[in-house]
Amino acid sequence: MMLWTIFIFLIFLWVLGIVSGFVGSYIHFLLIAAVTVIIISLIKRK
């Protein structure tokens, strides 16, 4: 559940970064990292 909260928060920040054009690349990197962690977490659960 905590991972999903972080994931949603990072998506929000990513969209905000795209809209404002400020620190967009940094937020994009964090989003990719979050997606990777979630995928690894889902794989380990099975």
C-alpha cells in the first residue's frame, strides 16, 4: 500500500513538472525508479 501511495505522489509531481516545465527531468527519473520498484515488488509477491 505504501508503494502505491508513493507511486501516485510521484505521478502527481511528474505531471506537475511537465505542466510547469520545472525539474521535469528529475521527476521523470524518480517516476521511472518508482515504477521499477513496484514491478520488482509485484514479481517478488508471486
